[in-house]
Amino acid sequence: MVNPVATWHADHVRFARLLDLLEKEVTLFHSGEQPNYELMRDIVLWLRHYADGVHHPREDVAFERMVLRDPSLRIAVNRLLQEHRIIAHAGESLLTRLEDAANGGFAPRADLEAAAATFFAYYRNHMATEESMILPRAGDLLQEADWAAVAAVVPKEDPRAEEALRVARGLGL
């Protein structure tokens, strides 16, 4: 049987790797060099589809079940749930700016950099909190039926799902 906490952690490792790659491209943009806008867009698109459409909804179920078993987690879980919404919004904002820049449209440097900084800060802090506080507790608190409920979460239909799948393959995910 697959260890669900290890799978959760593996997603975070993958997300961190993609964020690092995206940040390198943003650094090129910041220094006035030509970044790979398509790569940047693909990374954000995949994170938006997979993380926001699959990973975070599964976390939401796990969080709910964890709080039932340990109500002292309520404040931390509420903050993480709010961060899911902020990360989704920040990702959509960044994706819009990247698409504008990639399509030759006007993308003010400060707007793109601010969107990227918000995305990076929330994403990395969110994962760090989950890694240090939530994942260890999930392994202790959640039982087989809980993990089955987490795995049963079906992603919402997203018209960009096919494109995100293409992106994932291109990124080697």
C-alpha cells in the first residue's frame, strides 16, 4: 500500500522544484533578460490545475478529518484553507500576467514581479507549515477510511485540464 503522507510530501517536493524553476525565470525577467514565458506559463498552469484542482481539495478533506480528531488544529487548518484560496488567486493573477507578456501584450514589470513574489511567498510558506505541522500529525491522526475519503476526491472539471496534462508531460511530471 502506498503511504499517503509520503505521497503528500512527494507532491510538495515536486511543487518546490517547479517553484525554483519558475523563480529562475522570474529572476531573468527582473534582470532584463529574456525569460522562457512559455515554460513559466506552463509551470503556473500545471500548478493551478493540479495543485488547486486536485492536491488542495484532497488536503481540505484531510484537514477536516484531522480537526475532528484534534480540535487544537482548527486555527492552523483555517489559515491553511485560506491560503489555498490566496494561492489560487495569486496563481491566476500571475498566469494572466505571464500570458499577456508571452503574447506580446503589455505586462508591467512591477505587476508581474509582484504577482510572482506573492505566489512564491504564500506557496512556500504554506508547504513549510504543512511539512512541519500537518504531515506528521496526519500520519498519526488519519486512518485508512480517512485516506480513502481523501483519495476519492474527484477534481472539478476544468477546461484547461487537457492542456495542463500536456504541460505535465512536457515538464516530466
